[in-house]
Amino acid sequence: ATRTKSADVERADSGIGQMPARKWRNRASETLSSLQAWEAHRPCTDCGERDLPVETDVQNCNQRRADLCEKCRKRRTERKESVLEFVNTEASYGEDLRIIKEEFYLPMQAAGLLSQEQLLGIFSNIQELIDLNENFLEILQEEIDQAFDQGDDDLMTVCIGEIFLEFVNMLPAFQTYCLQQSSSVNMLNALEKEKELLRIFLNVSQNDNTALRRMNLRSFLMAPLQRVTKYPLLLSRIIKATTEYHPDHGSLREAKSRIESHLEHINMKTKQEGNTWTLRSFRQDSKKKREVINIEMRETALKTVGWLREETRFVMEGSLQLAQPPDGQWVKKGSKTLKFQNMQVLLLVNMKRVSESSLESAEPGPVKDAVLVLIRDKNNGKFHLLREPLRLSNCIVSTDPDCDDTFELIEIRREAFVFRDSDQARTHHWFRQIRRYSRELGSWKKRRNALPNIMISTPHTRP
């Protein structure tokens, strides 16, 4: 009677018997064990593998570093070391630059050992390199400090590739210095033989100045060359330790490609100028070769227009076919009657920066000027301009539905040009970009100088 009463009470409370309740408790226990087993073998957050070591101690399990497998744990360690090596060597390079200025340049200038022209010939654009290094290093150090402050001990949030691409204007500065290195050393050798006071100063500095580490001026002057050739190696180490899913992986590869292309371009320029020395050589595939050619064309275009590099934006560049029609009736006859020639075309825009600080990525401001630079195909290692740049403020850009594979650019009261690309969609893209920046340079009335019916009066206008 007592057992029956207990069973009745249990059914009245839960509605289930003893056996189902025991099965439910067993199932809950199995589920908890399964969850604990999954927790112990949860996938690696970096690679997704499940070869994590089993942790019997719950406290140790919670203290595992971001649930990483052994392979990814080592990779993160290698990446952190590579990132710190990049930043630390950049700081050491900057210290050598400051030694060049403070221990050699300024004392020689103050003592009047060399004229300003001679100092410029030896030290080249060393001040520009100092400024770039200080800005670059400041941003790198801020990223490192911010990562540590946020608890990112592995520095996974530090994106060296993105930062490097923001400071890609360092590369032309390195190019200027490297191309003058041979003449700088020759000038220093000649002046040291000629001026006894200079020779005494250099000898005393090397032997008695502890900041120089018993290194001479020539060794310090090699610092920029050594630094620029070390960037690809440092970036390669970071790339090797960075998983392809990391947000900086693509930027790292692009940064490495950009610096290698510039090094190849510097080597090519030194050979053209008859110098025997070259920077470290890199494998030059077709993509790098095209980038080297693009770098040289941009340098030619900048030199031609005379704009500041930091205010110049290369909107489009590439090969176009160009023809100059003898009259404005060519549309009726068709573009097949025109004689086209291959041309390298660069669309440059001169924009006033909103921010003058080189630490910030300058946002584009209003368009001050825009030009098309026409360059003939490369000949004997040099580029040749077809003519002076076409200023879009003096041009009319138009297209015709009967010739949708071309567009026409008319320089007011001067010449007319017909352009086309081998790809029709790209031809339309060129047309839209040129027309866009042409319209941003002022009203039609201002560009026409208030001349009425200019579309009719010009002999090159389409009907």
C-alpha cells in the first residue's frame, strides 16, 4: 500500500513514470557529455580543423588561445614576429637616416665644409626620405599599440599591407635617391680628395663618434638602398604566415608586387643611364613587366605636365587606337576609312587635397585640371610624346550612335582626334571618364569663350 501511494504521488506531480524519468535524465547526461566533447574538439578558428589537443581541465580549456590548432598557433607566432620585425627594422632604418642628417649633413653645413649644391649632390633627397619614414613609422606604431590595447596579443588586427599601400608614394622617393646614388658617391670621393678639412672631419667622426658605430658616411648613405630592397623579403615573410582568409592577405601580395615592380624599374633606369650597379634583381613575369612600363609612363606624364605627385591622380591608362580625321564628315563614311595607330593614353587629373597632412589619406578635392597624355609605343627603351597634353578644359568630347565603337575629342580651334579600344565596352568607359572630368572644369560658355554655335562653326564637328 505504501509503494502504490508513492507511485500515485509521482504520477500526480510529473505525469511520467520512474522509467521514462530515468531515461530522460540519462539522455540529458549524454547530451551534456556530447557538448563537453564538442567543446574539447571545437574547430580551429583559423583553419577550421579539429585536431586540437583534448583538455581535461576546464580551466585550461578556457585559457586556450582563441581555440587554435597547433599549426595555426605556430603560424600566429611567426606572423607576430614578422610584423614586429617589419616595424623594428623600419625604426632602425629611420635612426640611420637621422644619423645621416644630424651627424653628417648639419655639421658639414654649419662648418661650411661644402656648399649647398655639393651637399645636395651627396645627400640627395634625404630629408624627403626622413619625413616619409617618420610618418610611416608613426602609423605602424599606432596600429601595434592599438592592437595590444584591445587585447590582440597576436597582432592579427594589424594590416601591414594596407598601411604600405597607403604610403606607396615612398617608392618614387626611393627611386630618386637610388638613381642619384652613383653620382653621389663619385662626388663624395672627389671632394674628400680635394678638401683636407672634409677628410679630417669624416675620419674623426668615424673613430670618435659613438653614435656612428665606427661606420663611415658611405655605409650610412647605403641605408635607403638596403631598405627598399628588403621590403619584398619582409612582406614575403608576413604573407607566408598569414592565412588566405585574413583581410590583409590581398593587400600584402599587392604591396609586394608594387615594390618589386619599382625595383625592376629602378634597375632599368640605371642601365639606361649607363650605371654599372643595379639593385637586387627579381623574377620579371609579364605582369611585373607591364607594371614597370606603366611606372615609366607615369613618370614621363608627370614630368610633362609638371604637377605635384601628391595632387595628381591617374584615372585611366592603357592602349588606345587613335586617328585624326581630315574633316568632320568621316562619320558618314564610317570609321573604316580612318587610319588608326596604337597609342598609350593616360588620363591625369589634378585635384586639390582637402587635407594637407601626409599622415592622412588625402580625400580628393575639386578638380583643378585634367589632361590626356598621348605617348607613342616604346622605342629603344624610351617613350616619346605624340604632342603636348590635351587639356580637357579646351576640348569637346562627343560620340555618335552611327559609330558606337569610337568617340571623338575636339580641341577647340585646333585638332580633332578619334579614339577607340579593341573592346567596345572599354571604349565607352574611356568616353564616360573623359567626358565626366571635362564637364567638371567649368561651364560650356566659359570653355567656348562665349562663341556662339561653336558646334557648327568648327570644321571638325560631326554633322
